[in-house]
Amino acid sequence: MDEKTRHILECLEEDARLDHGKIATLTGLDKDEVSRRIQEMEKSGIIRKYKTVIDWDMTGDENVYAVIELKVTLERKKGYQNLVERLYKFPEVRSVRLLSGQYDLSLTVSGKSMKEVAFFVAEKISTLDQVQHTATHFVLKTYKEDGVILYEKEQLTRLPVTP
């Protein structure tokens, strides 16, 4: 991948709403070349999706997120792939990652309540033959998501008093 294409990707990663003309100005390419390269990257799968980062806490929506670590037993000659394909088909599963260390896989899941997530883990994940052990960690607050800071510092409403 050349430097100009990488720069296009960085621009889109920072703001997927940038128009091709603005990206052309930033990269030194002409608008048609930027459009061609973006279309090529979409076709080849380099660009998978354009995403908006939403601070769901600010919407008042009650969603619960949890990180589930899995210790698994692999099927002979199949590796992780069959299990991973089964896991990412559940609508509650937002992401699946292969890990190094004590656990093999990490899932990020969402639900309407802690109870809903707990039942999902107990009924759908823990019952899979390959799953030996799970560790569930509920997300209490998200401070940064996909490179975007979501946490606002509290503004002081009164003057600090010093001795």
C-alpha cells in the first residue's frame, strides 16, 4: 500500500463523512483518483463499513455491554474458525477477538440489562461444547471508543477554596 492510499484511509478513519474533494486536497491527489481508490478499497474489503461513534449514555438508552473471556477446547484439525463463526452469528455479539494469554477468545456483547446478558452467557455461550470457562466483565463506563473520547470533564460550578 502506498503512502497516498494510507493517507486516504487515515482521513476516512478520522471522519468518514469527508467528501472526496476534501480528501483530494489533503492527499495531493485529484478527486477522481481519490474516488477510484476508495471504490477499489471498498470492493476489495479493505474498507468494510463506515461507522458512527455514538455515546449511548447521552441518549438515555439503557444498554449494557460486557466483555466475555472464553477458555475453549479446540476441535481436532479445525482450530478456532468453526467456534468463532458460531459465536459471531449471535446478534448480541458485537465483536470477537482471538487473544494471547490465559483466555483464548474475547467477546463484546450487548443487551438491555445485566440479567439479559447473564442469561445469554449462561444459555448460549457456556452451553457450547468447546467452551470450558467464561469470565464476564460488565462495562460500567466507556471513556474512549474507537479513538473518540466520550468522557467530559466536570466543570467547576464554584470557586475552589484554598487555605
